[in-house]
Amino acid sequence: MNNSDLQGLKDSVSDISKQIEISQNRVAGLKKVISIIDGDSSEVEMLFTSLPEAVKANPDQTVFLLLGTDYVKREQMVKESFTGRKIEQQNSSEFGDQVLEAIRGGAESKVSWNGKIHSYDVFQVDNVEDFTTRAHISEELVNRVRARSKLGKITILSGNAFAGQRTYAPKMLELINNATTINLK
């Protein structure tokens, strides 16, 4: 076996390992949801139907997953829930474009963009389901959300009713699974 064949085999094993990790995380997340719905969960977690209710029940939580079919309702609920706070609402395309622009602008541009994202009290990224096909952008979102969380800033990931059922990169899936979920009716 030559070096290129060996490298190809290593790459295949790596790809399969990543897919297994994604599947395992997905199954764990679905089991968690099922156990909560069935009432078999020992966790003190609830599924909420309004953002103010979820924030009140989880005052230390910094990441929320807001799911529902009505984009306008999701956006309005965030504005009403955090009146008087500095809010920024972007869809996944806007976020992705800004990430790419910051990267193209060099290190100083990236630092400036990070500072801007961290300056908001509440940062909402809508159409989170779009991150299933944008691994690099999703990784940047995870990094920003984690950094914001360390600062005590709130991030709202929002999307259609099926956004929580998509297949994401492992870090994004972990972020979604650990968010407090709000299912709008």
C-alpha cells in the first residue's frame, strides 16, 4: 500500500468517525427530548411555549432555541422579551456574510466584528437550520455563542419548527441540545 492509498484510507476513517459522532449526538438529543416529553427525565428541564417563561425559569441560561413557523412572531417575541436591552437580530445569511467579510478583512477586521457581536445584550440568529450545510460558518457561530455566554450575554438561535430535528456538525448540535428550547404554537 502506497502513501496516497494509506492517506485515502485514513481520510475515509476520519469521515466515518465524524458521521458516527454526529449520529450519536443526534440520538442522544432525541432520547433526551423523548424522555422529557414522556416525563421520564430526571433532569429539571422543561419545554417552553414562550420566551419570557423560559427566561424566567432559567435566569442563568444564556442560549435559547426558539422554534416556530412564524418568523415575524419569533422576532417580535425577542423584542418584547428584552425591552430596553441592546438587541441585534440577523438571519443566517447575514451572519454568514459578516463572518466571511470579517475573515477577508484580516485580523483587525475579525477582532472588530467579534467586538461588535459581543456588544449586544441579546443576539438572535434566525434560520438556524441553514447551518446544517455551512460547517465553517456554524463553527464560527458556536465560537461566538460560547464567548458571549462567558460574558453573560444572551443568544437566541431561532428557526422553523423542524430546526431542532436537523443534522448539524457536532459542536453546533451540542450547542442546540444544551439550549433551553421554546416551541411556539
